[in-house]
Amino acid sequence: MHAALSASLRASSLIPARAGVGLRFRHHQEVIDERPAIAWFEVHTENYMGGGRTPGCLDSIRRDYPISLHGVGLSLGSAEGIDVHHLNRVRAVVERVEPGLVSEHLSWSVIGGRYLADLLPLPLTEEALRVVCNNVDHMQSCLQRRIAIENPSSYLRFQHSTIPEWEFLAEVARRTGCGILCDVNNIYVSAKNHGWDAKAYLDALPPEAVTEIHLAGHSERQLDNGQVILIDDHGSRVASSVWSLYEQALKRFGCVPTLIEWDTSVPALDVLMEEAAIATAALEKQRNASPYANAA
């Protein structure tokens, strides 16, 4: 699959290397009516598989804005393979929307045909690596385009994992030719929870594979034993520590499309635009520092 990737799959992105925001239902009409100054939007693929008014709203918005599709339900880590019916529905949305980017998660959420309401972490082993690569190949072959895989946030680790997460993700990209969606908040959350070096994680990812960056808020939770863990809840502004790590990511990967995600307690669109403006300033700083940075 990888050998034929450049010849048979559309790998170029139509998403500008600027800051966009995650489009949620409560903002549909506002965007349609006011056409705010946002570079691009990303939506969850599964939200636009049905009928009714929702797909029509996206049709209207996509006439004026580049759109990225971010899937949450394909379960690329499932040993039983991808649900073909679900994949075909994803393909139908891709063909309708013609997105600039398509992405999914390095996780699993389906077993025995039952969908679990979470993006669950994988044991990072050679066997799991083969499963994920086979599923990514299947998805890319079906869609006839390159996809990007997002690194997870995690709170527990499997004792029998043998491959560091950053090496696992890089190897999936190498074997399948897929891109990497680098979620900087997820790296920060997981690094704090597990004692990893977040900067070393970034440095281990191949810059040429990183096609998108995600930024989001997180919260703290204290366990019964007194330990404090970070929860990737997408329910607040991006933390200052994550903004600092984002600047390190831009130095490593250059200017790539950057998304502000907010999925719980979704605020007014103006708040998302304020967060996007901070990302825009960081992107401009990186462009000014490197005359060869992507200026799309």
C-alpha cells in the first residue's frame, strides 16, 4: 500500500497553514449568517452521516470555508478490523464534503460489533502495530486519499507495551504513508500523567508526516490516593503550558494547520476566535523566524 500511495492517493491538503476552529452545532447558523473571519473549520465526520438539516448547513458553510473531517468512530485499533458499513458511510461524507484533510484516532472503541463511548488506548506492541497499519491501509484504500492519525491522551499504561507511543505513531506513518495529527494538548496531558518528556515526544515525530495540530483545554482531577492527573476534556481555554509546547511544535514542524477544539461546555464563537487568534500569532512568529515556512 505504502509504495503505491504517492501514485494513487490524493495527499495534498487544501487546509491553509493557519488557525481554524472546531465547528459545533450551536454555531452553524451564526457562521451561515455572519461569515466570521475564520480560516477553516473542522467537524466530526459522524455528525454529518444522517439526514435532516445538519448536512445542508455544512454544505452552505463549505462554500466559503475549507473543511476538515475528523472521525471518532472507525476504531483503527480494533483487531477484528474496520466496520465496513461505517467506513462506507465515512466515504459518503468525504465524497459529499470534499474535505482538505481527513483524520482519525490512534485508539479503539468497538468490540463484537458494540460501540463503546470512548476512544480507548492500545497496548503498544508489534501485534497492535500490525493491526493499526492494516486498518489504516484499508481506510486509505477505501477513501483513495491520505489520512492523518491523532495521538491519544491517556491515563493508564499497559504493562506489556513494548513500543513508546511516539515511536509507534511514527512507525504507523512510515509503514502506511499516512499523516500525523499532532495533538499538542494530548501530548502534554499524557506526558504529565506518565512522567514523559513532552519535548522529546515532539522531537521523535517525523516533521514531514505532521499535517495538522490540535489544541484544546484540559482539567485536573485528584484521585483517592492523592495523585493528580490531567483530563483531556476539551472544556476550557488552552493552558499557558500547552501554548508553550505549541511554540516548540511549530519550531519542529513548521507552520501547519492548527485547530482549536472545544467539545464540552462549548462557549460563544467569539471565545473560539480569541483562542484561534493566539494560535495565529504563534504561526506568524514562526513564519517570521523562518523565511521558508509554509505561508499558505
